[in-house]
Amino acid sequence: MERPAWAPQGIDISVPSVSRMYDFYLGGSHNFEVDREAARKAMEFLPGLPKIMQANRAFMRRAVRHAVDSGIDQFLDIGSGIPTFGNVHEVAQAADPGAKVAYVDHDPVAVAHSQAVLEGNDRAVIAAADLRRPKEILANPEITGLLDLDRPVALLLVAVLHFIEDADEPYAAVAELREALAPGSLLVLTHASYEGIPLPKAEAAGTVGVYKNIRNPLIMRSHEEIGRFFEGYEMVEPGLVSMPEWRPDTPQSPEQEDPYAFSGFGGVGRKA
Amino acid sequence: MSIPAQASGEPDAEPDGPEGRLRRFARIWSRAIFPLTATSLTRPEFEQHLLPLARELNGILHAHPFDASPAQRIGAALIDAHCTDPDALSSTLGVVDSYLVLYCGGNGPGPLSIEDGRARCARIQHTLAAGFTGALRERTLAEQEAIARSALTARSHAEEALHATEARFRAVFKDAAIGIGIADLDGNILEINDTLTRMFGGLEHHVRSHKVNEWVHPEDSPQVWKYYDELVRGEREHYRVEKAYYRNDGTVLWTNLTVSLLRDSEGRPEYQLALMEDTTERRLLNLRLRYEATHDALTGLPNRTLFFERLEKALTAQEGGRFGLCYLDLDGFKAINDSLGHAAGDRLLVEVADRLQSCATAPGEMVARLGGDEFVALTTGPDTAEEVHELAGRILNALATPIRLDGRELSVRGSIGIVEGPAGERSAAEVLRSADITMYRAKAAGGNRFQLADAEADERAITRHGLTTALPAALDRGEFFIEYQPLVHLGDGTVHGAEALVRWCHPQHGVLGPDRFIPLAEHTGLIVPLGRWVLEESVRQANFWQERHSDGGPLRINVNLSPTQLHHPRLVAETVDVLERSGLEPGALCLEVTESALIGADDDLLKPLRQLAEMGVDIALDDFGTGYSNLANLRRLPVSVLKLDRSFTRGMQQHPADPVDLKIVEGIVSLAHSLELAVTVEGVETGAQADQLRRIGCDTAQGWYYARPGAPDRIHSLLLADAV
């Protein structure tokens, strides 16, 4: 049964949270034992998970800088999780102090934490909303109070879409968001995939099983499937690629990167 | 820091100079720990980030006096750069141990002995490790506290929201106008609201003492429990039914019941939620309204609406279905109503209704009251051809026993029109009209009988019906006109006068003669205004002729009076009025009255005629010889003219004339003359007839031999011809 909008979601910290697990992968302590336990299990199958997360952070950082360089000063980061460090508002506001950032997450603990972190920053807000209900995001007063959706926005869907099952219609949700954005807007997206993981699929699938057990299924999608999230947008060079390959800051040899950093794909699309 | 920090991006450091060596140390350090960090910095950025730390290490190594404590900050700075992995510390210590003295040993202001260098380097490592650990502990604690506080905040938000939600739900539950109940899947009732308790009669334990599946009621539709079973099995999310319950006092509660399945967070069926709306009163009201809308208030029989519903159903029945309809109208009911009063009339109708009801008790039979004293009985099924006659017979039989009313016995009879036939051919309205017409035929045939509809009789009646309903408007629209047929003096062949004959120029049927519509006008009473119009028009015309024909003596006008007009109380007054307004002398007007209208006439009826005769108006006895010609009666009547019916002159058309007819006419003429009555003959068509009649002594004649009825100006031209 669909939960009515005004009915609160229960808080159960005995259940692992993907945001807090992500924080743990990145060496943070914003997590509880249940989170760490699940994360350690996932790492038994994919020891390089922290490197994948790190590659995500690095990609996001480069993409945000690219957006600022393209003249964008509004950011909508959906699935922002626990802000550990190097967050969108830090990166964006370092490059452009006037940049405005709206974070969205559906995990109440992540939202409460973000509220604490963002206190005093009048150019960054956090809204409790769910990517599966894009209409509520677009109508959220916190977001519409900060961002002007008639002007270009960089929409960040970093490491979030792989937590949305097909039954919840991720393509329709992303399409609705794409539709709502002004021309010139960017879609910044990363997504997990079996492609690029330096392990046999059967082994990596153990991680998927861990996430399934904590009722936060991890959906691996192919390059082609991930590409469809950009429908109607022009891909910014070099397209949808392994995260380290997307506009590296310095020319580098692949050997320098951890092999796990090449798991999954990242890309940026632009609305004409 | 003893060595001033240089700008980090100094490009021109010599590879073997102090700055160059410092950078090499930083690069080695960066290479060692970058893979262990979670930073989002790039390698070069990270290396740049470590360079000031390397410079600080260099400063500590060479400081005089030596003090390792600033190395704590280096350890803490690693934590700030998100190098929280314990391996980042051991790698850092390894790099410091192996390379700090090697690359930075010669960077100081003075030489550093190997021993001193090693000792200082070891102290730096100890302090750095302590700084790292301390900072990591601080950070860990801070983050743990932050996340715990966030979790608490989130939980208290959620609890507040939950509390608000619960309060809202509680209010909805408690104050809802509909009954709400929650039960488990075994049917045990867990919670009910006050409204539900009230609906069930006000005793909570009465409701709670029964499981949901024990609330069976005889009127439950089969779906009610099928849906219930499906729902508790988790195969159905909700259902909505109309369901009856027994209240604790045994009365029935009718509800609109909606039941929903509630599942737990895992999706397993857990509870059933029932929402009930009390529809008892609405249902009773609906039943009553439906009953009232479909039944006759006086007799309790089904009314016209319900009858039509049934008839329509019978007429749209499956192939092979037939229907039989009896349309009953009581004979002479109006007289009973008029003489005994409406209350008695109503009681009579109730008794009749009861008797009729007892005649139609078989399945497929029904009796209804259409209104007034009109009833219908319907029978359906395959054998209605026989059954409908039996039904009609039973009805007449049932009416045969006199009805006792206020101490008297009234004989009630009825006329029945029967329509019988297969379904699917005619509409209900057509069937009913045919039955109505047929009933009138039964009535016209004397009543107390039934007749079966036949298409031809229907057709005639339908035309008659059409003309009857069109009559009033026809008079308003001036569709009537008058033709005049000359009356000729048999003695000298001069035009003596004319008879006014009314015609109806009907928009569809063309010109209609009086035989087509006068009886209808007579029946509806329209004859009174129509007759007055004819009188006015004819008198006006006669007056016109008189003025034009002043030399030819007075020209008379004959106008027909119908029986109804004879009875009309204002006959004399209106005739006088018409004459006075036109200026025509009364002697120029002759009113023709049929012999049959005067049969058995008493003095009251003759009085107006006498008054008119005394004024000088001639009264002619029309169609004489067709009725019961009471010759003795002739003396009493105020008539001055006898008009012999055309049947007498028919025998004179042949040559030689029928001697018997001749004798009869001769006798009548002689008798009339002896009573001082003039004789006019109608239907003269040949010269021979005219000769004979003249010889016999008839006074005036009319007929085609002289002229057919025609427009008034034709009379005028006849007069002119006559005068020449």
C-alpha cells in the first residue's frame, strides 16, 4: 500500500543505511555497528568498494567544477547521503561563492545530519524527499525557495539510481526531472555496473546480495541501460565512461589508478 | 616553524637543492599513502597538500632546541585530509623513518649527526603517531556524536510526526460519522468506534462478542462471504457490499460495507478494516418512495407507472412470449359518483380493486389501476390467447355480485377491451391505446362485456379520435365554413330559402361533411359553440340576401339544431341575441330539429321551442319518418314544417313511382296540412320526382335536381335567374 505523504517514515537504526555504509567506505565514523557490519560483508566480496566510492567523489568534484566553468551556479543533488567531505556545496562554493546547492535525501538520519552540517549556510539546503516521487521534489518549498528552476541547474544523481528498482520506474522519474529543467541544465550521473569491476561477475554479485539482504537492493545496469537515463540530453565529452576517464585533471596512466575505480560509469549530459 | 614556508608551486627548485629534496620526500610520502586515503583530491593535488607538512617535518628535524611536539599537528593534519585509515599512519611512519633524514638531513642550518638525526626522527615518529591517533579519536568521537544526534533528531521528528498522525487517526476514528472496526484475520474484533457501536444498538459487548464471520444475515448476497474469504486469505485488497446485520434488539441494520485488508510492513496480511455506513433509513425510504411511486394510493394496486414497466417487460420478452391485456372501465361509474358522492365512489373503487386482485393471482398476472374507474389486468406467458379470455371472464364474474355500499346494493358492471399478441411487435403505448379503443367498442355495444381488439376498428376509432381532438382548435382557426342548399317552392319553382350546411375544411382530410364530425362535436359539447357560430353566420348571410333581394319577398334560412343544443339553457336567449344583432326578422329563420331528438320530449324540453315559435321562428321537424313517428304527438309539438326524409322520395325516382311510397307521402302531406304544417321534401333528384311531389301537394323541396349545396353567391345567382 502506498504510504500517504503525511505519514512519517519510521526511524530504525538497527537497519543498515546505505548513506552510513557509504560514509564508512570513505573512512568516516558517521555510522553504527549495523552499518559497518553490512559494509564489511559487502567488502568481503568487493574489497575495492572504498575505491569505487572515492572515484565517485572525485568524478563528482570534477563534474561540479565543470558545471561552474560552464556558468552554472545552481545544483540539485539527489541522494546526497551523509555529507562526509568534499561535498557539492564545498566544491561549488569554493569555485563560485555565489553557487546555491539543494540536497535531497529520503533517509531521515541523513537529512537530520545534513541540516546540522549546513546550519548557517544560506546558500545550501537539504530537503527530505524521494527520487521515486519527482513531483514532490520539484514542488518542495525548500528547493524552490533556493533554486530558480527556470534557470539552468546541474542535477546530480551520483551513486543513487542503482538503488532504484525498475518497478519503481527510475526512467520515468529521471525523465520527469529532465523535463522540468531549463535549457542549458546538466545531468551529472554515476551508476554501478558489472562492467569494469576487476572481478568475475559471480563474485561481485555477492555484494548485490548483501544490499538485497538489507532491503536496499543494488541494481547493476549495463552501459546501454545507464545511457538511457540521458535521453534527450547531449552527452558532454567524453560521454558515458569509467569515472577516472571522465575529464581527468592531469594526464595519467591507468596503472596509477586503483583498478576498482573503473567499476561502473559516470557521465554528464546537457539539455539543449 | 623555523623555515619559512615557501610558495608551494615554486617551479625553479633545483632538483638537488633543499627545496627539490623536500619535494621528492613529499612525492614519496604521497605515493605511499594516497592509495589508503578516501580523499577526492587528485594525486598531484594530494602531493601539493602534503608538501607544507613535509616542510614542517623538515623544520622540526632541524629545530634548535629540538622539540618534537609540533609533529602532533602533522598527524592531525593527515586526519584532516581524510587519511583515517590506520595503514596511512604506518605508511607515513615508514616514509618518515626511511626518507626524512635521507632527504632532509642536510637541509638544516648546521650539520646533523647521524645519531642525532636518527634520534630526532624516532621522536618525530612517536609524536606524529600520537597526534594522528589523538586527532582520529577526536574525529571519530565527534562523528559518532554527530550521527547519533542526527539519528535522535530524525527519530524525534518521526515520533512527532507519528504522534500527530496517530492523533489525527484517533480523531478520525473516534469522531467519524461512519462506523469503523478493526479485526484480525480470524475475525476477532479488536477495535470499534462509537458510531459503529451506536449503529448496532449501543451495546459494545454485543458487537465484540461475535466474530466478524458470525454476522451472517439471511439477506446476505453470496458475494459477501466469498469476498470475505478472499480478503482474509490475502487474495483481495478490499471489497464493497450492501450488507444487513441484526442489532441487539433484533431489528435489522442495513449498511454499505467497505472492508480493506491491512498488511504489515513485510506485506503480510495482518488486519481487516471495516467501514460501515448505516443505510437502513435510506433503504426504507427508498423502498417506500418506490412503493409510493408505483402504487395507487386509494386502492393499493400497482399504478400506471408500474403497469407500464411490466407491460414493457412483457413486450420485450424472449421470443415466444405473449401477453394478454384487459382494459376495464366501469359502466356508469360517473352516475354513481354523481349521485352517491366521491367518498362512496372511492369505496366502490376499493372494493372493485379487491375483487380484481383476486382474479389475477397466477404468476405472470397483475392488476393495476390507471386512474378514475379504469383498471388493467395483464397476463403473460406462452398461452395468453386463452388465458386472457378466461381472465376477462373472471373479472366480469367478480363484478357480477352486487357491491354493498351504505346499506344499498349496487350493481357494478364493466366493459373490457382485450388486446392479445406476441411480444416484440408493438409498443406499450400502442397496445394500451388499442385496448382503450376496444373497451369503448365494448361499451358502445351495451357494456358488461368484453371485446377483442381488431385492427380495422382501431383504425376507425383512431381517425375519430383524431378528429375529436382537432375540433376545438379547428373552430378557433376558422376551418369551418357553410354551404347553402336552396329550398324551392314546388308551386312556382322560385327559390324560397336555403338550408345552411356546415363543412369542415380539415388540413389533412380535406372537406368533411357534418356526418363526420357533428356526432363528435355533439359528444364533446363543442356543438354548442359550433352551432352558435353556424347560426350567426347563416343569419348574417340571410340578412345580406334580404338586403340584396328586396323585391323577391323574404328569403328564409334553415339552420339545424342538434339535441345538445336543444338542451342548452341559453338557446332562446342566444337565438334572440343573434337575430337582434343581425336585424333579421324571426320569421325568416327556421330551426330544424330531428324527429328523434324530440321523441319522448317533455314540456321542459319543448318550452324553449315554444318560446321561439311564439316569436315567429319556424320550427321544422327534420328527417321525419325515420324514427318512431308518433303522429299523435305532432299536435303537441311547436312545429310548423315537416321535412320528409329522403327515403320517401327514393321510391319516386323510378318510373312509374312506387305506388305505396306515393300513398304514404300523400297521407303524410294531407295529415300535415290538416295540422297546418307545411311539408318540405328532401333528396329531389329528378324532374319526375318534382312533378309527383308537386301534384301530391308538397310545399317546398330541396335536392340535387335544383342545386347542390354551394357557396352563398351561388344562391344569389339562382335568385337572380329566378327573378328573370
